[in-house]
Amino acid sequence: MERNASFSGSIPANYEKHLGPFLFEPYALHVASLLQDKKYPAILEIACGTGRVTAHLSKDVKHDSLTATDLNADMREVDQPPVPAPTIKWELADAMQLPFAAHSFDLVVCQFGIMFLPDKLKGLQEAYRVLKPGGKLLFSTWDKLEHNPAIQEGRKIIESYFGENPPGFYNIPFLMHHEDE
């Protein structure tokens, strides 16, 4: 894995400070708004990152428990306003090997995380494994880079610093845009 793809060191703080408000907050609000229709007693969030979706799930979606997981400890250790909710349990977990019993959750949420899984099918199978019968899986991915003008312009600037050899990691978020996938 590329060093910059590990979401460690200074990357999580920069991710939260510069990308969080601009790229992820509007979608976090949208995800939570889609779930305000009923109560989900047990919620699992996969790839919670710095906790943007977690914060909105905890205050806007009726639940009894919320488990927020991420593979990268540094993402949760970013200096940010705490998410105040006694119902949240923070855990390190690999989305492809979730440490939960089958049929444990009424809702599984993953905002912009599935496209980073080395084996997307295995990750989705794990999400379905931990869902209770009749449970709901809600995830989001980015569309093609061409359909994200602000990101495309920012990428041009970033790539200008790398010349002919930009990091391949910057392609990953935009590779899962086919609906049939």
C-alpha cells in the first residue's frame, strides 16, 4: 500500500481539516437525512473515518446503539470536536472481517469506504452477514471523476506537483461508479 493511502501520520488531520467540511459534510448530512424515517435499534458504521457521518447518525437517527468502526486508528485520533453520545461504541475493525456475530445490526452504513476495500464483494458480504433479516445497508461511492468538477480541478493541481508520475491512489475513489457493480 502506498504510504499516502494508509490514512496515518498527518494525513487524517489534513483530511479532516481540508476535505471534511468541503467534501464529506454535505454527504454526511444527506446520509443521515435518508434514515430519519424510523428507528434502527442497532447501527453499524463501517469506515467511519473521522466520524462525520457518525456525528449525524448519533443525533439525527433514532437508535439504541451505534458502533462506529474504521481500519485506521489515526483517523479516530484526529483532534476534532468529540461526538457526544453515550450510545456510540468506537472500534477498530476491518470491513472484510467484521468482529461481530451474524445478524447483529438493523442498519449498516458506509459513506465513501467500499471503493477502498481490496475485495469489495467480500466487504459487502460481511456487511450483509452482520445485518439482521430485513435490515438495511446504505452506502455511497463517488461517481466518475468527470462528474465531480471541483474534485477534478483539485486533482489537476495536485497532479501538477507530481509531473508524469502522480500517485495511483487518487484514482481509487472514482473507480466504483458503475451501478451494476
